[in-house]
Amino acid sequence: MITDIITSIKDMVHAPVNPFFSVAVKDGQYECGNRESYYAKKLPDETFSYDISNNKVLANADEFGTLKTVTFYRGCYTCDDIPGVWVSKDFGQAGPFYFRLTVEGQEVSLRDGSLPCQSDLAENLIPRAAFTHPRLTATVLSYAPISADGKRRPRALVYGLYLENTTDGDVKGTVIPPDFSPDKDYFTIPDASGKMVECGAMTEAGQMSESGQTTPAVPFHLKKGGGAWFPMVIYAPGESGAVKEIEEAGTLHWLNETLSCFRGMLGILKMDGDPLTAAIFERAVYQGISAFGMDRDGAICGSNWGTFPATRQIWMKDMYYSSLPLSVLNPDFFRQSCLWFTEHGIRPEGSKYQGGAAHSLSNSLTSVLMGVLYYEATADREFFLTHRETVEVFEEILEEVLALKEGDVWLFSTVWISDALALGKYHTGSNICAWKAFNGMARLMGEVFEDQEKQKKYGEIAGEIKKAIETYMVTDGRFGPQYLEGIGGLTPETQTRYPISEYEKKYVDQALTFYPDIINGDEINLMMHDGEESDTTLIPFYGYKTYDDPVVRNYARFSASEENPTYGTECRGIKWGHESGATFPGYTTAFSGVVDEETMNGERGYMTELKRLCDLDGSWWWWPYKCDTKTGDVVRLNCCGKCGWAAGVFASLFMTQILGVRYDAPSKTLNFEPFSPGSSFEWNDARTGSGKFDFTYRKTADAVTASVTSRVDHQVTLVLTLITDGIPKFTDSGKIAEFEETEFLGKRAVKIQTVLKPDQKVKIETS
């Protein structure tokens, strides 16, 4: 992996082939990097794509480097759509784009597979397709430029071809840029000197396009060992200023800036014993942030399911979950998304639905949830003090939620999650969101505004909500006490069932097609887990309870077992009624069941299944199975596109529960509780909101070692917890540390608290 400045495009062309996310095609035969993937046997497939985004532009490339579609976002608008959608976005699309060549007078195709081709993701980020010709190699690179600090995002795409002579003599020919349409205002290409110039529509070399211009085929003459770079910029109609912005600094500069931006967000994670999981984590974060669209001014204007295909509808829950890991990895972007939700998070009243907070409690609370998560990660008091109107919106939302309370029980009714019903009179996941919102607002009001009255009010409400959840929403299951999807009533007799008659007929007709396995006569069985419910899965991420809490463990185990009536044994996931054999968020719920190496990476391990379901570009598809299909018989575009929802939930759980990294910025407290049953790891330059640290975790038969190096300019409190039977020592001084004995998942652990100073490294070893 390249971590330093790239000095030439040739560096990127010759970077090692991605060992996991790659597709080689020769004589019509496909060989894929991730051989564990069920999708390795599902090529060719016109819906396969490598996806490229800087949020202002989204492009989808096939295994030959052809840009099938390029999307430019324009804005968003309110609509009256299905239950989980009430905002749509506007965009324009163009494509396909692909290069052609002539070599010594013979035309060469870079699209039909006639030449051997190796495509992959260089640096786990940049789509690259390398063709082998008897006289040269031709490599297509695609990237959406973004500055290292993320503040500049040209509304354009760099699409270039690098040629390299592989013979002992000279090689001559021409590069023929893409054919497209008579509209000249879409792209620029290089002239003979390599400088980018605007051009009109392109047809055959030397012929006239409909706009009356000659197609500017670009000649090349390569000496022995020589190479040449032919960059093209595809930009939004009428916005050729983006070309100037790229041209002034050069495509190499923007390539380095783009890599620096994502490395600044992701850091460098190495897992020697499980490198595929580390690579999937990075791709999950990329899938989540790249689902978002921005207009020409850089304002967020919604999201897609994932990165392909672009759909005008904005599923509000998808957008929220896609953004979750950004709360710590890219808090500036997360804050922008939070502000979008303050405007659009609550469904307005329409002809189809009443709207308001009662429509979807968890959706209505999204902006509040994001606001408090942002504060926890950054301690950005200045933002909230400067934007007091945003906090006022939060308070208005909480007051609307409080109006939903009935009687003395601190639980709130709601109708929908997203497009599925929030089952029961009270839905568990939705009320956990309510707890997080009120609990976080108590802290925000007290610490930022010094409003002790509201801090006390919201804190007491959060306490009452949690008490009610634990009193009424826990039941005895096969594995012990566990949560229910929702509850039908407040007594043991009514807890696990809910009459269908309680729903309006239009809701039943629309939603119950998703639930054939839980309808018993005229009642709904609430002893189940809905695969498209992720807020209970996020309980430890929200801080409601710890990962090893027995009720949380039992519920995770139940959800991925045959005890759950919606679980499918063939697809090893949670079914989605008559629509799909499995829905992907259910696999991230199953992932929360990891307790040891076997449940992580064993033959039936939950991470193992995520690897097998990972496509060759590192993404997951929303509905990977059709109904009544066998294990491994997966599909790609099964009505829904790629799943940013699952990517965001996975990345959030992986960082905080598997790597065990949590930084509370307001208190300057860093919690490092490495679990990682599949591998030791190093995570350098790890972003944790307003913090940045290096982490290492090593486990051998003889010792467990962990270290943290501070990259911030102030001291922090480090709380480090290690699962071990040994006695901890500070290895740099050899002294025995003061520690507290504790447990994690039934195993002995030791907890050490110390002060970590700027640039200091603390290393602790137990044996």
C-alpha cells in the first residue's frame, strides 16, 4: 500500500494488485481476488461495478474500466412517497464512457474483453483496469477528486488512460476518447501535448461530430520503456470551471489529495491474521460516505441505498445508518448531514400519511441522535453555541415526542421504522433511540449551555425510558432473558403478541407482506427480530448497554438462530417476507453475535458470512438472495441496490466493539478495549472524532500486549481493558501497573487507567 506521496501516475499504475477486490478476465474466463465471495462465480454480470464518488459526482465502472453511468446531483425536494421516503433528489446522468486505441494502425478495443484485463481497486480506493496488448499495457484510472481536508470537491471526474511500451522498439498509435453525444458540455480531453482542452462530441477519429467539430484523436509515440498519461475530465454541464480547478494543480496533485483525504479519514489498519476484514472495513466506510450526494454548492442533498444505482428516492433510515461511522471518522461531513436532517427528518403531513413524530419515531429523532453523537465525538461547543437555532429544533422534536406518551409508562408509540411497521404497541428499537436522544440532550444542555434545569429534566426522562424498556421489553427466551422486537402490552400475557386489528387496514396491506412468518391467526408474534431493524443491534454503540451485557448477548444469539421465526437457514440471514430470502442489515445483526474466534471467522462465523457475501468491489447488496434459494446462490441487483445501511452499521460496530476504540471528547477520555478475536492489529493515525491516536493489539500464546500513542495536543485519560489471565506491566519501565480486575464475555480482564500526554506512547503487556 502506498502511504507516501505518489510521484507519478506510473506509481499508481504499478501499485500491487488488490488481493481481495479484483477481477481478472482472459479469454472470457474470470478469476477473482476474494475467492471466498459467493459472487466470484457470478460474472460476467452487467450490474457489477466499481463505484467512484466525491459526493458531487458518482460514477459506476465495469470490470473493463468503462464508466457505465456518471451521475451529477442537483438538489432535493419534498414528496409524498412510501412510508420511509418523503424526500427525493434530482440529478443528471451521462454515459457510457470508454477509451479506444489504434496501435500501429490497428484499432484496439478496451471494452469487449478481447485483451486480457486485470481490474481492481488500487490502494483499496481507486478503480483501475489494466489491459495487456502484445506491444503495450493500457491502464484506465478513475477517481473523483477531493482535497485532503475534504473542503474542495470539484464537480467532476478524472478519467484517464496510461500507456506503457513493453517492447524493445518504438510504439505508435492514437488514443480515441469516448464517443458520447452532440452536447459538447460534458468533458475535456488532452490535446497532442497532453494539456486538457475542451472538445465537442466525439465519433470516429478524423470524422465530424454533429456539433461540427473534428474528433480530437490524440497521437502517441512511445520509446522503449516509455509511458504517457492521457487524462480526461468529465464534468457537470455548464460547469467547466471544475476543469480549470483540476488543470491548474494537475491530475497527479488531485490524485494525491484524494488519497490523503481518505487516509486521513481511515488511517492505516493492518490485521496480519485477517487482512480481508481490515479491507472490508475500509470499503464499508467508503460505501457509506459515497452513498451521499451534494449539490453544486457542496450542500448535502440526500443519499442513495448505497453507491449504485442512483435512485431519486431518499430512504431516510438508509441515509442515517450510512453516515454513522462518520461521526468519528469524518465529523465535519457528519455535522452537515445532521443539519440536513434538522430540516427533513420528520415526515410532513400529506395525503398518504399523517406525518409528524408519530409516523416514525426513530426517523424523527435522527437529527437529535446525530447532534449528540457529534458532540460526544468532538466536544464542539462552539458549533452549538453559534447555532442555537439547531438546538432549539432538537428541543422542539423532543417536545413533540413527549406528546406521544400515554399514561404513566415512559414508552412511545410509533407506526413505522422505514418501510416496515414498528411492530407492537411499543417498538423496542425506536424507544432505544428515544433513550439516546434524551440522554444525549441532557449532557448537551448541561455541558454546553450550563442549563442544569433542562439537563435534569432530560436526564430523568432518559432514566425513566430505560427503566421501562428493561421492565417491559425483556422476556425469557431459549438462551435466557432477551429483548423483544416490540411489545403488545405491559403484562406478561400481552407482551409477546399484538393484534393485527390494531393497525389500520392500509398499513396492514402495505407492510405485512414482509412478515408472513410471524402472523399467527389474527396476531403478530413479537418474539422475533426484524432484519431491517438496526437500533437494537446498535445498543453498545449508543452506549445504552455494553457489548457483553447478558440480555444483549442473548438477543444477538436469538436473532441469528432458528428460534427467530424470520431467520432463514439456507441464506443464513433474516428473511424479508415475500421480497427476499435475506435482507442485508440482518447480517450485521448476526455479526453482533461474535463472541470468539469461531463465531468470528469459523466455518459458520458471522464475519465469514460477511466475507462470502461481499462483492468483488468490497460492497454488499441489499437483498442478496431471491426467495427459496440455496446457500451461496446470490444475486446483485435484486430490486434494491447496494446497502449503505449495513455498511454503516458494520463499520460502527467494528470500530467500537471489535477494535474496541471509543473516544469521549468532552471528558477527554479514551477507552481502548480491544476484543478482535480473529487477529491482532495495528491502527495508525486512527481518527476518533476530534482525537487521533495509534493503537496496537498483540495476542500470542505467551502474552497480550496493547499500546496507544497520542496524536493530540492535550493530555487525555486512557482507560485500557485487556482480556487476560496475566498481571499487567508497563513494559517501558517494568513496573506493575495499578489495575482493576473485571470480566468481558465471562473471561477475566484487567482495566488500567492512566494519563496519556501529547505524543506519549503507553504500552502495557500481560503474561
